[in-house]
Amino acid sequence: MSLGLLKLFLIIFFLFINNSTKAEPVQKNIGLFKLLNKSTNKVSQKKIFVNESAEWGTLNIELYACFSSPPNEIPENYALISVLDKLNKEKNDVYLGWIISSSPDITPLEHPIYDLWLVDCTNDKTS
């Protein structure tokens, strides 16, 4: 076996091992969010439980799922949310989709008053 073929075999072997050993995300039951009110320039923080909603200013935020990367991987959090605005009668749904903690500057919520971002997904420490 030539040296080039051996190197190619090792590269393919390690790529296969890396892809097959990826761990699944860990499901959590609480999402920790921050909300910036652009008109007052104040940031507030709130915990929302999965399958529950929270009123925050004029927004109603419902959390459907919250996942974290496994401890042995780069920290990352993903949340599936629905955001409704009580003041906007024509377009009540502001956002429905995933939000990622590592990209707060690329927030999917486009709102004239609020910026919302995910900080962390965690589990309830009291249970």
C-alpha cells in the first residue's frame, strides 16, 4: 500500500469516526431570554418554560422546544419560539421559528420596539 493511499484511508477513516460520534442535542425545559426595549434602551431577562408562554411588554412569547449542545461540544443553544404582538392588529404573528444563542446579532425577530435573543437553555433546578 502506497503512502498516499494510506493517508487517504486515514483521512476518510477519521472523517467517518468524527461524523458518527456526533452526539445528539440535549433537550432542556427552560429557555433564558433577553429583551431590549429600543425606546427605553433597557434590557430585561426572563425564563420561559417549554410549552408555556410569557407576556413581555406588548409581546407574547411561546417556547415550544429548547436544546443545548452536549457538554463535550462547543456550547450552543436552540429554541423554537412563536412571538405575537398584541398591538399589531393586522399582523399578529411577528415570528415563528428557531432562534440560536450564538447569533444574537442575527436575531430573526424584526420588531420596531424590541430585540429578543436567546441566552441559554437549561433545566429546572428545583425538580
